[in-house]
Amino acid sequence: MTVDDPLELACLDTFRSVSPTGFAIVVNLGAKEFDWVHMEYPEPWVEHYVENDFINIDPTITFAQSEIGHIAWSQLAADYPDNRVMMESPKFGLGEGNTLSVSINGRRSLASGAGPVWPKSLLPRLVLALGTLHRLHARYEAAKLNPKMTEVINLLADGLRDQEIAATLGVKIETVRTRRNSAYAKTGTKTPAHLVATCLREGLI
């Protein structure tokens, strides 16, 4: 995905409008990794954050890994009173803020932005923007589904069962199941129908 994508730019503008001091978007957040990040915080804070390895103690990330929804930074500061991220961010003009977490197909994405508490009336719009960024990223990460996985998914979409797919491809049924299970893991799905529907919706097949 490039920064010239008009839908991506529109979603980022949504967060700029409510967090003009700065914000970050993290897509497909895992236990210790993520697939895509966009950050517009002040450069001194970004440098301080990276130098101190704050990503490993950031309560906004902890929240997004365990909860779905919205929380104000003031609540996170109360929940984590000795946390360095919460104690030091105000020194960089990032005293107030918000974190929003969504789950799509079992995968988490978060938006965290400095500024006044986001009103409840704006949350549906922000959830939509964050969900769109999540889906855009998944679409542009289609390379994660290798050609052999895609081959199996297309045959599933045609209504074939594992044994029929194995015969069509000239491989063992265990090979088909391995490729299908790998595709489940890549897409956060659990059944053939869910896998096919997700791949069709996200433009992966």
C-alpha cells in the first residue's frame, strides 16, 4: 500500500482531525510484532520512545492486546501509575489522549492519538476508519498467501473438498490440509467457508 492510496489518506485524515497533536496506527498487532504502523507524533517523542524501547511497556498496546473499544489515556495513567510512557509523554505535549482497539477476524489493530477525549458520537466513524486501514493493509499484504495456498482457496471456493483438491492438484490430502491451515493462520479464519469469504472480501483471490 502506498501513501497515495486515496482511501488510506482519507482514513488518516479522520485521525488527524481528532488528534492534531499526533497519533499512531498499528495494524495486525501481535504479541511482539505488527504488520504495519503509521505514526505522526512529534519527532522528539518518537525518538525518545524508540531509544527507551517503550513499545515493550506501552499501556496503549497492552490495552489493545487484551481489550476491544476506547479508553482515555487518563484512565490508562490511573491503571498504570508507575508507567514511564504515561509519566513522560506529557513532557512532550502528549498529556491527554485516546486509544481505540478493534478486532477483525481475530486480529487486533489500534489507533492512539493525543488530544481531548474523543466523544462517543465520533467513535463509530473512528472505528470505521481504523477497520478500513486494517482491511486495506490485509489486501496489500496478499503476498503472505503464497500461490499454493491461493490455489487451494480457489478450489475451495469452487466447492471442492480436500480429497478432490488433492486429486486435482496431484498432491497428498495432508498437503492440502497443511496449505489450508497455513491460510487460516494468515487470514485469522477457522473454517473453509470463513476463509473463502474473507479472501473474496479482501480481494486476496
